[in-house]
Amino acid sequence: MQTRREFLSKTGMVGALGISKALFPAWMPRLAFRPPNQNRGARDVLVCIFLRGGIDGLSAVAPYGEGANYYDNRPTQRLAEPGSGSGAAVDLDGFFGFHPALAPLKDIYDVGQLAVVHATGSIDPSRSHFDAMKFMEYGTPGAKNTGTGWIGRHLESAAWQNDSPFRAVGMGAMVPTSLRGSVTPLSLQSIANFHLRGREGELRKMQETLAQLYSVQAPVDDLSKQASMVFETVDMLQQINADGYTPSNGASYPDDGEGFGQGLKQIAQLIKADVGLEVACVDLGGWDTHENQGTLDGFFNARLSVLGRGLHAFYSDLQDSMANITVVTMSEFGRRVAENASNGTDHGHGNFMFVMGGGVQGGQVFARWPGLAPEALSDGDLEITTDYRDVLAEIINGRLGNAALDQVFPNFTVSPLGLVAPR
């Protein structure tokens, strides 16, 4: 019989308590758990989508109403005015327009469950992907040593607690920085692969070993409680038939090859399974388009199509539940107003965010629009007039029911936008 230390050495658990470690082998999706608590209460599920790489917001949601200030800066990487044929923007309000690849979202916008926030982002001027993503996920622009993420602080400061191991889920191999905190999340690559990649015999062996080493039936110490939570998590996931799942309302998730569509699909499954999910994070990368951006007929167009089809599928699949779901998108920074000599766009500043859900005051573009005239630009970039924390804070307070915004976003004064209807 193995000792605890021998088993923990093999499974990577030797180390200080409180650091997220797996009780399964390295090729398993990584797990981290919160000790049992109670009283989940009624609030929205938050789905946070990070568009990593710095998406070109001036092509995703184009300010075609700027006229020459927009078109002269974008001789090849631009959208035509609405109604002008191929490559035309999908009109939103007479000034802004969706990229054609986002056309599937127009119906959601029209029924008032999708809003756009423009000229938004992190106020830190960094053009480094690494630093800008870290600052945004920490929720403390310019502070590199915060150590916890804005979602992690939200979960920690909430007036309620939740005993589900699925309270916070990051879809992918690593837990996003925004989820870091005392309430440790679950990192999940695939529900279907969770059962040791189909190795049910190996799963039984692992469970038997855990049962020998820990008091999983009546746990008293921290490691036994974590082991017990492993059993609970496996049991709950076994009840979710991932391979046999059929999305509702004819929803079709994109098969993008990088897990975005699959991630959204699995988040939908977890929401429908009512396993206690409060927050889920998923990434869509590949937006660093310095060369041959392909705004209308290349890489950017294809990538934006994945985003549009994914959000539309998620909305369609969960349409009956969207009154209790809020989806938000963000990216570390936008791109410069003027395209470069390589038919691409370089690192910029101001950008856009989407907010989707039944509690969103949608069908409008929220923008304290600074304009694209040369004198209005910030070092050649769209100026940020809405701090992205204002968007997140309003969601946290109004839809997630957490008023402790001073703890979620320390040293920041919130300026509400009227973006969501309070629950």
C-alpha cells in the first residue's frame, strides 16, 4: 500500500496547502476545490470571454459614421458603409456597424439582449500583451504584484458561499489569472475526457487509492476534504452525458479547432445541469494581426466568424435561461487607428466590449465617443473614455448581487453606465 507522500508525489500534491494542485495525473484536466459552504442564492451566471491578442475593435464594430477620419486611415482594412454591397457594415444605430461576420448577433442586439461598449479598455498605456492581459485580469491596471484576479476577489467577497466544485470554471489547460484567489476554481478541458480519457479502469484504481489514503466518507482534515471533493466532482461529471448532448433550438457551435466553440458548449451543459456554476471563463485567441489582417476576406474575418457563431449558438442553446446569464467579452487592448504598411494593424489602446444576457439594457452602443479626428486620438489610438472596470463592476453589482466593489476593484471609483437592469 502506498503512503500518502508517495501518492501525492506521483500526483503532484506535495506542497503547501491552498496552492491549486491536481489529485490526478498531469494529463488530466487540472482540478482545484473550495471547501463546502452553503447558500448559493439567486443571481446570474457570468461567462467571461477573453479575446487574447488585442482584437481590432475598429473592424469588429466599425465607426463608419466618422467618414474620412475612419476611411482615410483604413484604405484596405475597413468596412464599407451599410447598404453599399459586399463588405458593408451591419448598421446598429446610424453611426456604428457590426462586421459582416457578426451579423448573426444582430437579432440578439435588436431584441435588446446584446449591448456594445465602445472606446473602452484598461487605462494602463502598456502595449505589451503579457502586461496588459495581467493588468486587465488582476483588475488593477499598472499594478503587477496584485496576485489575485478580479473574479477571484468577487467570489471571496460575496455575501454568500457555494459548496459546489463547479462554482468557478476555467475552460482550458490553465486557470485564468482573473480567477485567482482564495476560492480556487476548476480547470476543465473536456467533460467527455474527464473520466481519465475513457480509462474507466484507471479511474476506479485512482478512486480506490484515494479512498485508502483519505477519509473521503467523513473528511476531517483539508487533504481528505479535497479528496472527497474529487469523488464528488467525478460523480457529478459522470451524470453529464457530454457525448450525447444535443443543443437546444437548433444551436450549432463552431468547430474552430482551438476549443472556443466546444468550451461554450460545455459551459451550456454545466449551466443546464445545475451543478452550482457561478462563473465560467473561456478564451478565443489569435487577434495579433500585424500583417495581412484579412479584415473582410482573410484571417480576421474567419476568426470573427467563430466569435459571432459561437455567441449566437450559446444564446440560442440557452435562450430560455438567458434571463439569468450574463456574457461579457474583453481584450487586452485594441489596434491603432491607421493600418500599417503590411496591411495589418499594430497595438493600440481603446477597444470594444460585448455584454449579452436577459438583464442587459441592450440594443444600443454605450460610447462616450471621443472621435477619430487627429486631435482626438491618444498617440494615434482610439482614446479610452470608459474604464472596462465600470462595465464589470455594474455587472457584478447589478446582476451578480455583490456590492463589495471596493474589494473587487480596489482604489477605483465606479461610474455606472446604465448597462444592466438590477435583479
